[in-house]
Amino acid sequence: MADDPEDGFWLYDLRIETVLDGRTPVCRHIEGEAFRMQGETLVFEAGQRVSAYALAALLPLLPAKQRTTDPNDWMSTDAEIACPDPHCGGRFRIIREGKRHFSHAATTGLPDARKAPYWQEGET
């Protein structure tokens, strides 16, 4: 099964962008700062930052947002997550961008199904 080219799955790339709701943020949130999630990797552009506490609140939701969900599922329709500080006006907009295909053999830890990790594909 590990050699089957159809043995894979699709994940959305995500852009997570800071937005403010008009209130002065309590935490360090700068409107427009953003990072991306591509596969399992968080990608930050030079100078972009995110609060560790906000990131801790976001992390459990990101893998679910990467997957295809029913159009009526709240995971498909709700795109903004509030900062975990109830006094803060910061929010994080999760935007689904393009999709990437991952093979099971390149992402599994199961020894009998494993191949080169996906980030090493194409390297010589």
C-alpha cells in the first residue's frame, strides 16, 4: 500500500493573519502581521511575530482547518479566533489558501510504510 501513488491526502496551506476589532489590544498584536502553515511547518516572514499565548490557543485548531470539511461544518465557515485574553481585542483570521498533496509513505512514522520524508522529496 505504501507504493500506491493514490495513497495520500490533501491539506490546505493556511495564512493566519492578525486583525483587530477596534479595541486597543492588551497583548502584542499588530494588524496585518501573519504567518503560514504549510503541511506541518509554521512559516514566518522576516520580522513577523505572534504572541506565544495566542499561538498556544491557535495550534489545536490549525490541523483541523487544513483538512477538507463539510461546507456546513463550523470549521468551514468560522475563520476568526479570538486572542485567549478576554480583555484583548486581537483576533486571528485563518485563511485557507492552495492545497498540497502528501503521500502517506512520506508522512508516516510506521516503519513498514515509511519512505523519505516529504520535505526531502526530490533531493539527491
